[in-house]
Amino acid sequence: QVQLVESGGGLVQAGGSLRLSCAASAISIFSCAAMGWYRQAPGNQRDLVVRISKFGNMDYGDFVKGRFTISRDGAKNTIYLQMNSLKPEDTAVYLCWCNKYTNEYWGQGTQVTVSS
């Protein structure tokens, strides 16, 4: 059973940093056509934060503006999201995602709260 398990969320002050992790099991992160992070705040739609193709091409949400970085560790079968210069409007549940062509997989999400 494919599982994506996020960790690293929490409460941080504006201007601070967090690093989120997404550990994959029963699937190789490089078998996904693309992997990445989305976020969803209460009452809002789910927005793309960043995704990376298996070939390393990246797409960032417009709001990221150089503040966030995605990375991969094949040995740990894990992807990361380094978030710097956090703002209160970054508060949301952050979800890990894998697009494996005909299937999509989602993690359960990790809460990020940025206080002003």
C-alpha cells in the first residue's frame, strides 16, 4: 500500500523557517512522473506550492517567489520542502503528492501555522 507521510510542520513566527519531509513507502519517489507539495487553508482551494518531475524540472506557485525549495533524497526515498521567510498567509495544511501517471497519491498533510 502506497503511503506518503509528511512531517515537520508546526508553529513558527513570521520570517522564520521550516523544513517539511515526505517519506514514501511502497513506491519509489523516482517512479512518480512528478512529486511535490500542495497546500490548503480552510475555505480555500488546494494550491500548488512546488512540484518536481522525475527528470528534475520544477514548477513553483507564484506566491513562493524564491522563498521555498524542493529537494529529493533517493536513499531515504523522501522529498523535502525548505520554507524560508514564512508569512502568516503561508498558514495551511501542506500535502505531499505523487502523480504516477494513472494514479495520484496524497499524504495526510502537516499543519503549518505562521504567527505575525
